[in-house]
Amino acid sequence: MTRGNDVDWRRDTEQWRGGFADPDRRRFGGRWPVIGALCLLPVIVPAVREVVSGKASVGESVLAMSLLTLYTAGYLTFPKVLFRPDALPSKLAFCAGLLAIGWLMVLLVHGGTIYVLVYAMAVIALGLPVLWVLVLDGASVLALGMLLVFDVGAHGTRGDFGTVIGVTTALFFMGRLLATVRRLRAAQDEIATLAVTAERERLARDLHDILGHSLTTIAVKAGLARRVLETGGEAERAISEIREVESLSRSALTDVRATVSEYREVSLSAEVVGARAALRAAEIDADLPHAVDNVRPDLQQTFGYVLREAVTNVLRHSGAKRVKVRLGGTWMEIEDDGAGAPEGVCGNGLRGLAERLAGVGGTLRAEPRADGGFLVRAEVRPALEAVS
């Protein structure tokens, strides 16, 4: 999702919810009075004509213009009232008042027709919840039916009645469509937020896995080079270790860039080689497998992350002198003779590994061994066993 699309969704949602930020007020609110006035012309023109013609009395003319002014003002301002997020009582009062004015124009004004009610009923159908639409517009439909049955021709025909019902029904479904669009846009915003959160978690986990191992190895090798130089040992060995530190630094930088670009893949065989080199530099006896062919291909990347994190923890915290790694088709064990972590303590790296394994239907167990040392076991149950 691009930032522009996200802004457009938020802007449109605010517009239809009634937020009306300044740009939306200029775009939508500035146009609506003109559009609304054009829609009201079929009511305005006959009412003004009646006043000008002199057929109606002065009282009727004043009443007609007063009701027409109120009706017009209400119709032209309904978006600001109905599209606010939380104002149902005021919405109901507004719609009931607009409908009452419409009925007064039909019943009391000389020459009034039932077409006047189209605007009020359409506003109700467009902006109120379904229950209140059925109550207010349903009552108006029943009243119109009774009016036409007992007074056919005075205020309109059955065709006029059908037109009012048709327009109101169309606006009702349009209102439901707009509500659905608002919910979909809100859902899209929520999905976008969740996607961003998931991507941040993925990036943080990958950077931890990559930089944690690389920086730990760099620190070990740099420490080894320092000790060689301090004891007056072979300068060539110190230079070799420093060259490896430089190479690891460049590799870590490349890995970070590749991870950000989502192109980096972890190889279990490469991690075994890297673990052997890092443990040897730390003067830890490493008992590692020479091949990884017995591991399921779809699990090798996940187990590569497990091996990297476990070896990093050994180098950082354990003080171990020996590490042993065993592999199976769907499992991996890394055990050492160091102190490990206290029982029940789980760092960010182990939590990240647990999440990775959960994604492939596996589990992670990290705990002190009964005879001393620490054990990390990753296991993925076969598909048939998981189903049963």
C-alpha cells in the first residue's frame, strides 16, 4: 500500500463520516449547496410562482415562503448533520423536523404536492440507521397512502406516490452502499496497520538474527586478535583475525541491506560453516554435523535461524567449552556445557525463533540440562501427526 492511497482512504472516510477537514470542506461542502439548490428547483419554482401569481392569500404566501426557507436550509445543511460519527439524537431530531416541515408544506400550503416529501424522506433513507428509516419513512408512506385514498387528486396521483416510494427506496440502498464502503475502507485501514506492524516485527526479528550473530563473531575475533597482540604472539595470526573481522563487517552490512530488500535467504549448510568458524575463534570445541542432507528441504532455512541464534547465545552468555549439534529430518538439538540462561527466561532471539517455528507448525524448547549445560531443541511435527 502506498502512502498516497492511505491518505486518500482516510480523506474520503472523514468526508463521509462528517469530519470535513478543510480540503474536503472546500471540495464537497462547497459544491453541495449549489447541487442541493438545483435539486430543490422543482419545489422552489412552484412555490415562488404561487406567491407571485397572487392566487394565494397573504397568509398562505408568508407561510409558504417561511416553510420553504426552513426546508431549503435544512436540506442544504443535512450532510454536516447526518455524516457526523456520533450524534444520533441530533440526527433524529433534524430528520424529524425536516419531515414535519415537508408535511406542513403538503397539507397547509396552497398548491402543495407530495413531491415535497421526496427530499426529507430521501435524507432519512440516506443518513439514518435502518430501524429509524423504517419508522419515519414507513410512517410517511402509510400516511401518503391514506391521503391518496381519501383525497386522490388534491395533492398528487398514484403515479406521484410511486415516484416518491421509488426515489426513497433508491436513496435507502445508496445509503446502505455508502455505509458498506465506509466499513470496507475502515477494514482496509486496519489491514494496512496490521501489515505495517507485521513487517516491522519481521524486520526487527531478521535484523536481530543477522546482526546478533555477526557482531558477536566480530567481537570474539577482535578480542582474539587483541590477545595475540598483547601477548606478543604471531602478528600474522592477529592480522588474519582482523581481516576476518573486516570481512564479517562487510558481510553483515550486505546482509542488512539484503534483509531490508527482502532478498536474503538463510542456508543451514552455510550456518553450520559459520558456526564452526565462530566457535573455533572463541576456542570452543564444536561437534557439528558435516552435512545437512537429512533435514527436510523446507525446514533448512528455519533451522538455519535456530542454529545461528543458539550459537550466538553460546558465544555471548554461556561460557561453554563444548557445543554439540544434532540434526534430524524434522528436528534439531544444540547443547552445551555452559551456564546458559536461567529456567523460564526467554530473550528476544528465542521468542523470535519460537514465532518462526510456530509459522511452520513447530515448537522450540530451551532449558537447562539435568547434568549441567543448556539445551535448545527445535522440532516440527510431521503433517500426518499434526492432523491426528
